[in-house]
Amino acid sequence: MSQTTIRTSAAEPAGGRSPDSPALRQLLLFSAVALPIGWAIMSVPVALQLPTEPFTLAALLFALLIPALLLTARESGRSGVKRLLRDAVRLPRPSWWGLVAMTAIPVSAWSIAAAVGGAEVLTPAVLTGYAVAFLSSTVIINILEETVWTGFVQRRSMARFGILRGSVLTAALFAGIHLPLAFSGAASPANVATGIGILLASALGLRLMVAGIDSWSGRSLLTIGVLHGSFNASSGLVEPAYDWARYVTVLALGFAVAVAIALQARRRSARR
């Protein structure tokens, strides 16, 4: 399949012309601002061994959300900002994509861990802990985070480079801004390398899933935030030594979505 076909399928969620700008300048400006600010903020808790949560919120606000909104306003004015924020509260169409986003990763990760004896027993306490982690992560962080990563970065990247390269680029930027976390608690270079590998694997799998689900859910960034929150919270469903089940899950689901998009593009191409 040609790159042109892949690019078209990624950039046209409804089979029409992409509403997303393929201009490279916005991506470069965002990266030049977001990465240094994000690194500076997220390095503080790692260096001083402080809780990461307040710094995560600060990075979300100052490294991601404000630059993305300012660049959107600079490019397309208030109407562009309103469109982006409307997507952040848009319900999925069809609505069942919300259930898929909520359950696909945790159910799959728990099932894989259970098959090898590493799943948590689903007691009321475990399920309550999962629900609290899921809701807090989704509402406080992930919906706004995905307003930036999906709504601003990945849609533009895919419009510019196509689904595969656009998703890989977004995954690299996504992993890059989280890079200081790979040094948290690391006792050796091998620990750092493992942390970087985990960041890259989870970022790539998640971005490939987003590439399809954003389109299939009617450009609902709310749905993407739910997906991201379910991935974060699913760590509470598996024993710490079996957390690899989450990364296997998100990679497998990501590649499955990529295959589905490629097949969809092939069918469209055959009809033309």
C-alpha cells in the first residue's frame, strides 16, 4: 500500500477532506516550547525525590495546554480554540466507543496477567481503588492531556505525515516529555534504559490506538481521555512484577488498530 493511501485514511476520519492543518511550523513551535518546559518541571521531583503529582499538573498546564491553545489561537483564532475544546467534551458517536475505551485495556491486561498468575484478585477494595484511580486520572489529567496530544499534535502529525509516521512522531514526543520519569528511582543505566523502553512501548501502542479510535468515535477527545485514563489506572489490577502485561496489551491493541486502519484504507482504495 502506498504512503499516500495510508496518509489519506489517517487524515480523513469521515472519508472527506481532513479538517486538520498539516503545517509543520505549528508542530515545531510546540515541540520547541513543550519539551524544554516539560523537562524542567518534571526533573524537579525526580532530582529532589518529591511526589510527582503536583509537577505533573504544572507540566500539563505550562508545557502542554497553554502552548497548544496559544498556537491554536494564533493559527485559527477563537473559533479554532472553541472547536478543540468542544472536542474535549464531545461524546463518542457511536456511544459504545466509550465503553470500548473504558474497558479494552484493563480487561485485556488483567486477563493476560491472570493467565500467568500475576493478576490482582478483584475484591471490592481493588475495584474501588481502580475506579478512584481511573476517575481521578481521567478527569484531572488525561482529558486535557489528550486535548493537546491528540487534538493538537497527533491530528496534525497524521495530516502531515500519514498514520504510521504521524503516530510514531507523536509517540516520540509523548515519550520525550516524560523522559525524566525514566530516571526516577533508577539505580543503574540498565534501569534507565528499561524505563525509556517502557515509555516508548506504551507511547507507541497508545498512539496507534488513538489513530483509529479518534476517527471512529467521531473525534471525541473525551473518549481518548477515557482510554488514556484506563491505561494508567489498570496498573492497580495487576501485581507490580507483572505490570509488563499493560505494555504488552497496549502494544498489541495498537498494532491491531493499525492493521484495521490499513484494511479500511485498502477497501476505500478498491472502491475508487
